[in-house]
Amino acid sequence: MNSSNKCLLAIAAAAAAGAAIGILFAHESGPQLQTRLKSKSRGWLSRIGPLVGPIVSNAIQFINDSRAAKSAAEKSGTV
């Protein structure tokens, strides 16, 4: 994982932690808070999606390549 991916992951983790703390200390009723969170999360997802998409695609490709390499090694008897 390169440094830009690590940085993006750290930012996402910090944002999630901040959101969780914000929900715990919210001064709104349940339905009002749910409505506000839905609208905010849709906005964030539309902005973050293009950044996260390539990272997820790379991770999936890495996992698939690793599984293929492991399978090939097991078939050849080198593992």
C-alpha cells in the first residue's frame, strides 16, 4: 500500500470516528438526525466515490491475483 492510499485511509478513518462522536453528542431528535445524516452521507458519498473507487478496484485485483498465484503454486507443488 503506497503512502497516498495510507493517507486516504487515515482520513477516512478519522472522518468515521468524528461522525460517530458527533452522533453520540447530537442535540437533535432521532428522526431529525436520521434525515440530516442521510442527506449529508449522500453528499459525501458522491464526492468520495471517485476517490475510493480506484483503491477498491486495486485491492480486489490484488486479492484475485494473490488467490491465482496461490492456486498455481499449490497445483505445481511448490507450496
